[in-house]
Amino acid sequence: MRDDRGYVALLKLYLARAGYTAGPLFRASINGRGGPLSYDAAHHRRQSYCAQARVEIDIHQLCHAHATELINAGVSIEAW
């Protein structure tokens, strides 16, 4: 089993370097405010990535796929 503390440390380092203190984790940089990523923006990105990968997957399937990868990598459910 992998050590989740390593993932937590990397996330903390990323957040510190990004200057993140509070608010949405996925922020829109295009609007100049760094506000939350809108549903439309997330939907557009997903469509673009799916087109590039030549696959069709919805957000729910993506969440399940990511969760499966985390479990397979030995990340505990508590770390999510």
C-alpha cells in the first residue's frame, strides 16, 4: 500500500506554490478573478479533452474511473 502522506505533502506543496488559501480548488484563470470554474467551462474542457482522446465519457464516469485508479494505486478512501 502506498503512503498517503506523500500525496498529501505534494498537494500541500502545490497549494502553497499556487498561493491557495481558501475557495474553489479548480479556479478559472481566464476571467481574471480566479473564481470558481463554471459548469460551462468544465463541460467545454471535458468535451475538448474527449475529442482529443477520441473517447466519449461523462463526468460521472470520469469520477468513477479516477476513483478506481486511486484504489488500484493503494490510496485510502479517507484521503479523497
